[in-house]
Amino acid sequence: MRPAVSIKRDITLALAISGLVFLCALFWGGPFISTASGATKVQTGQSQTQSTTFTGIVVHSDGQFVLNDPTGHTYRLDDAQRAQPFQGQSVKVTGQLDKAAGLIHIEGIAPVV
């Protein structure tokens, strides 16, 4: 029975060491454990742009909805379904501006009161 006691002890010790290594990896920030959510956070953090608030009037022009701001700038709106109910109204649009395309990626839209 001596070898059975030795094997149990070795297995218990190996499990304890493995658990300790796993916990250390979790607290360290995961350099040993790569998760899909961790990889996604890194990718979105690098390409993330800041949201901006725009005000103006929603107008239907050339088959698409645009925002005419008080300074005379016109921005295309990327989501016609969200913009359509506000056609002809003064609104506040929160979103990300694609300067090259002159397009606002709408995150939120609300009437100005």
C-alpha cells in the first residue's frame, strides 16, 4: 500500500500546484490564458473613436437622411430607420463621425426641446 499513498500524494500536490498557477495567471491579467473577450477588448480599444454630439435638423435629401447643422454643415446619417421619425425636426444626434465620408454613425438620436 505504500505506492498508493505516494501516488495519491503526488496527484494531490500536482492539483494544488496547477490550481495555484491558474489563480496566479488570472490575477496577473491572463498572459497564460487567452480569452476571446480579452482579445476583443484589445481590438476595440485600438480602433475605438470618441462619440460626439451634433445638433441640427433632419432632412431627407437625394434618397437619404442628412443632418443640417446650424453652421451650414451637412452630415449623412447611417441609420434611416432611426432618423426617419425625426424628419423636419431639430434633433441632438450622438454618434461617431466618419470625416472622410461625411457620415455620422448614429448611437442615439432625440428631439431638441
